[in-house]
Amino acid sequence: MADEIKYEYKVVQTLRGTDGLVISKMQKDGWELVEQLPGRLRTTLNFRRPKRPLPWRLIGAGAAVLVVLAAIIVTGVALGDGDEEKDASASSTGIGEKPSTTPSADEPTAAEMITAQNDREFAALLKADPCSEANANFATEHEGQTIAFDGSVRHMASYGSDQTRYDFLLGPGDKGPQTTDGPNFKYEDVNTGDLHLAGQQAPATVAVGDKFRFVAEVIEFNTVQCVFRLAPVSTKAR
């Protein structure tokens, strides 16, 4: 039928506990929730929205852009081969192994870190809505820089048969799974050794609800999942 509505579809996976935030964000962008499939650690959300007709004069321009993007992607793959070889040689530490209590040699000095004490923007971010545009703005402005904050472990998701790699969902403050304010900070696909546990009271294991002083590098903010990605630098028990 000529008047039949045509849809575009999108599948989004969320960490347990963040479904409502993601659904609200997607609905604001015009997406309709079609199906919600809860899993043990993640929930799969299926969305759709009516396709918008594309003016013919833009189609030719779009094709040209795709050609340029294809060239860039091929170049990027070639340059990335060396990094993959380096990653393959990296070693890992299990969740139950004794961590090192020595801080990372690459840890910046206190003056180089962004904290709630020396940066008003970051102090406000730690109390803001986790889907606030302030998260994206901060991540873009401070990508590659180091932040430090007192927080706790909200959720952990393990990987593989040996269960030694994890996604850690972190929150500012001491409330663990009950955290509602501030960004959904996330360490993705790391093990205990990657956390660089430090201090005299460094634990041998990490559990949901544990409280730490997190020092981490800013990676990016995922506006769809409302997740603020970080890379661990050091983790000191509180």
C-alpha cells in the first residue's frame, strides 16, 4: 500500500537497573518501545519509529559521503593492526588473585586530577541527572583527562567461563546499588588487576556495595544508554 507506514528499528542493550532511563531517552527522540527482553545481567530493548522520507537531492550527496567514510574506515583498520597485536600480549589477573598494592606508575599527581574540590563543573555533575546533557559536554571537553571521586560499586557483570573479566557500574557516594544521583560511571571489560587496587587496606576481591576512591581516565559518554565510560587508573578502598 502506498500509505503504509515504514519503520526503522534499533536494538539497545542496557545494564540492569538503567532500563527506565534509556527508554525515556529514546522516547524523547521519537522511538517507540516494541519489546523488552530482560536477561540475567542485561536487558534487550527493541525500538521502532516511522521513517522520514529523504529528499532525492540529498541521496546523491549521501552516497558520496559513504564513499569517503569507506576510505577512512579502511585506513583506520590498517592503522589499528599494530594496536591489536599489543593488546593480545597483555596479561590479566583473576578476581580472586592477590592484587598489587602499588599505585600505577602512570597515575597523575593530585594537581593534575579533576575533583569535586577543584572543579565546580565536576562537583555539580556528581549530583546531576545521569542522562543530563552535562555528562556529554563534560566527557567531550575532558576526554583523556583524569578524574577522582569517592564512590561505590553499583553493579558487576562477569564474562567468560573463568568469570575473571567484568563490567563495573559505579556511582558517586556510598549508596552502592541504591545510588540515584550522578553519572552511571562504567569500567568495561576489566579484571581486578586493571583496577590497580591501592592502599594499606587493599582488598583481594571486589563486591557490589564496596566503597573506593576512584581515579580514572575520561573516555566517552553514551547518550543512548546514559553510561559514562571511564578507564581505571587506581582504586583505593575507603
